[in-house]
Amino acid sequence: MRTAYDVETVRSAERALMARLPDGALMQRAAAGLAVACADLLGKVYGSRVALLVGSGDNGGDALYAGARLARRGASVTALLLSPDRAHTGGLAALRAAGGRATDAESVTAEDTVSRADLVLDGIVGIGGKGGLRPRAARLAEAARGLVVAVDLPSGVDADTGEVHGDAVRATATVTFGAYKPGLLVDPAREYAGVLRLVDIGLEPPYEKAALESLQHADVAALLPEPTGESDKYRRGVVGVVAGSARYPGAAVLAVAGALHGGAGAVRYVGPAADAVLARFPETLVSAGPPAKAGRVQSWVIGPGLGDDTAGLLDVLDSDVPVLIDADGLRLADVRAVRARTAPTVLTPHAGEAAALLGVARDEVEGQRLASVRALADHYSATVLLKGSTTLIASPDATSPARVNPTGTPWLATAGSGDVLSGLTGSLLATGLHPLDAASSGAYLHGLAARFAANGAPVSAQDVADAVRVAWRDVRGA
């Protein structure tokens, strides 16, 4: 599992490690890893042109020491000092001793130096920086035409939240030290980070203080249900789906498609799209309703294409099994009724729906994704899966790390894909997974299935549903 830690936790771990190391050793470790990463990106170091954007903090020192290592390998290295009187003394001396140059970032040739560089190293501000870049730093960053490597974190983005307020460096790659920071994994900041490379410097932040988690193949494989010789369709779990309407029968079909591929032994469908569902999936157990009389289920999925029918929603919310609410269900569900439930609830909004639930503008949700998903989880006392460019999952337990989904493709932005995700996640709930695990695993499989289905081309929601089994096999084979 990939974990990310907030600035305070990282700083505490750094202090504990520095107390055991000789003075300056930690910075040298970071600089060595940074130089190796830069050399890998350059391919050929000798004769390359490297520009360092150097601020007054330790990130500037990391950049200077890394620049010195590249200069010793034959690179032409120029450091542009944004605060010349506060540049890291040891790093500056090391760069000059290696044959590198240093000049004031206010020099009339500074932007030309940056634009001509094969690689620009961003050491402007570190993980403690707040707000956007100052105008001079922003102009220099904008002048870059070659590779841009951020030191620990792109300058101008928020390490803890992933928010971007003002100008920020857009990196080709980010070399981060010791531990991932939440901002590297969450949009909008993630888009500024480029390819991530973690350098081990011996840091040991406590796992229980992780701010964010990201499941990997092995983690999902360990969670996925697997039938045994004693299993039957009911023991594997039954998921109920309340979806679709006369106007949107396809939503029911897609939600059922996701549910049938999610590991549960059976799917019960309740709603007006029974004929459409049976035509596509004759194995579905269809009921005229209401949900309370449809038969035993281990979870409910409600909302896709539902329209304005609140009768089924009230019935489902009154049940004593996990409930996943999506689409129209989110609009219709009363927050007090959701909070009053004793069984778990999972909400799966996209940014627009989340904005409506929080009473804010959509731009606010998209710019503050981590804060938004946590706010929703707290407000509804529910697990929330916030769909989007980075899908985030938060538990109502504020002490638990949120999770970020690493799979997916922009091709998933297609009609009906969310319906498939709802059915898939609801099915995993029916198998007995904890809501956080069901939502995380569902998002992971859904995103991976989309990658397999799309393969660089447009994809439909049905294509994604059909590819879930391929994603499942890929995960279990890891």
C-alpha cells in the first residue's frame, strides 16, 4: 500500500532521523537520490545544460547539492538564486567547487538561462510552502522549455491538501524524499507533479499517522472475495439494485451489469426497467417491489436513473444492511435519514453532486477535493466515494486515512460509467467487505477495467462492465 503523510508528520520523522545522523547527512542522501533521478531523465549528463531555481529553504540546498553532483559529471549547471543572501551556504559552495555557476535570479539573462536548459530543477520552496509562486519565480518557471524536476513537491502547491492557489511549477517529474505527501496524489496538485519518484532516505513515519492511502494490486487482491467449496449463491451474498425509470432504463441495466461482476452470488432488481434488465441479464432475480418485499439481500444499491421516486429510497434507507446511494438517490436522500441509519451507508457523488450536497460551487469541490470528501463523510456520517480526476474515498471516522484511487483513465468520463461503479461496489458490500474497502476496491477494479477496455480509445460504460472480469483476473494474478 502506498501511504502519504502530512507535513507535520514528515517534519517530525525528519527531526528524529537527523538526531541520529551526522550533520548534513540527510540532505546529502536526498541530493544523491535527486541527482540520480535527474541523470536518468537526461540520459546523457555530460554536456547537458541544467538550471537550478533556488529558494532560501532546504529544498534550495537539495537542488544545489544535486547540481554539484551533476556538474561533476560534466553538466553545465547554473543556479538562479531567488534570495541570494539566504541561499544554502554549504550547497552553494559545493556547486561552485564542482564548476557550477550561481547568479541572481533577477539577472536579465535568467529567463534565457532557464529556457535554454535541458533540465530545470525546481528548488524554490519546500513542503511547508503556502500559496502560489511570487511573480519572479513564476516567470522563471514559465520560461522552462526542457524537462522540469520538482524537488520533493512542485513549488506553489499545497503538500497537505493538493490545492493550488495561484501560480505553481508544472513538473515533468517530482522526486520526493522519504514519504509521499498527500498533495502529490490528489488533484489539482497531482497534475502539476508529473511522474513521481520516491527516494528512500531512511525516514520512518509511523504508519498509523498516514493522512492518505492508495491501494495497490496486492492490497485489492487480499480483499476480493473468493468462493469456497461450501459456497452457494446466497452465501456469497445477494445485492439488491433499485435503479432505472421509464426515461432511463439503461441505468438499471448498467448498475446490474456492475453488480453481476462484483463477486456477489446473486442480484435482485427492483424497478420499472425489469424487461430491459432481463433481456440483457436473464440471471437477475426480478421483483415488482417494494424493496422490503423483494427478498433477502446483504446490500442495496439505489439511485442510478431513479428519477423522483422516493418510495423505494425510504424503504431502502430503513433496511438494516449496507446501502450505496448514487445519482438521483443522492439528490433525494435526506441527510437526517442517512445519519440515523445503524447499518453502513456509502455515497458515490461526482463533483457536481458533491457541490450540491455541500451547498458550494462545483469549482470549490474540484479545487479542494480532499477537504470536500472529508466534509461529506462527516456531514452524512457515511463513507463517501468522490468520483473524478482523482477518485477519493473517506470514512466517517475522521481518524482514518482517506484513500485515493490510482487506477482509471480520462475515457471513463462517459455516460453510465458511474452506474457500473455503483453496482460493482454494492456487490462487494454484499460479500461482506467493510464499506471503505468495498468502495476502494470497487473504484480500483472499475478504473483498471476502463484501462483494459479503452486501451487508448473511446470506451462505453458497457465495455467497462464487460472488462471488470479481466481486471479482477489481473489483480488476483499479481
